[in-house]
Amino acid sequence: MNEEISIPSDSEGFYSLECPYCGERFKALGGDIDAEDTLEIYCPSCGLADDSNSFIPQDVIEHAQTIAMNYMKQEMNKTFGKAKRSMKGSGISFDFKKMKEEKPKELTEDETMEQVKLHCCDKTIKVHGDQTTDTIYCPYCGVN
Ligand SMILES: [Zn+2]
Ligand SMILES: [Zn+2]
């Protein structure tokens, strides 16, 4: 299966990220994280860097996987449902139980985050309100 798993973003196109070191959550714009020259992301809170994939929160991964699985189940249900119908009256019967779709894990959108403009890289991220431009590290260049 090479269904692409898409990570959900909020209404403004921000993706939730979580630092693998300190667990601090922040948000960044999808286009910035996916950019070819963004290989590593610096945590705005502790300033440590890691591969951008390491910053995807576990609940977001599970959410995306459930959606991908549901898509696959829908396709299977369609395919087998058709096969079952076409075999009607042919004397051959087979039993196919529809696969149940699972409800994707509820993602809690953090509404307490505020947008911060990073002048060093001319990018915008979202961090918790108690962090300010003076205390955060830029996720893209690591500048404090
Ligand atoms: Zn951190
Ligand atoms: Zn920067």
C-alpha cells in the first residue's frame, strides 16, 4: 500500500508539531516544513534540532493512519460488494463481511497558541502564549 498519509492541519494551514526532546507543542506552516531545504527543525522551546519527521506528534500519526486504513477498507468493501453482487444467481456464493471503519482519533486543537513572526527567516509559527519572540528559537535556523 502506498497511500500517502496526509497529516491534518488547522484552518490556517498550520501543522501541529511536538518536540521529541522536551515535548513542547508548536505549529508551523505545512509549506515551510515540507520545503526541500528544511531537513531539520529546531524546537522553539529548547532549541534542539532533529529530523522534521521526528516532530510529528504520535496522536497525529495515529489519526492519519486511521484515515488511511478507513480509505483502504472503503475500497475493499466496494470491490467485494461488487463481486458479491455479480455472483448472485451464479450458484457460487461467498460471504463477505463489510469491514468496519474506525473513528479517527480526535485531535485536540490547541487554541491557546499565538502566531509569532520570525524575522530571521521571514516565517510565521504558532507557540503557546507564554512564549515570546525573545525566548523562542527559530525552528528553521535555530536563532534565539
Ligand atoms: Zn524542545
Ligand atoms: Zn530563522
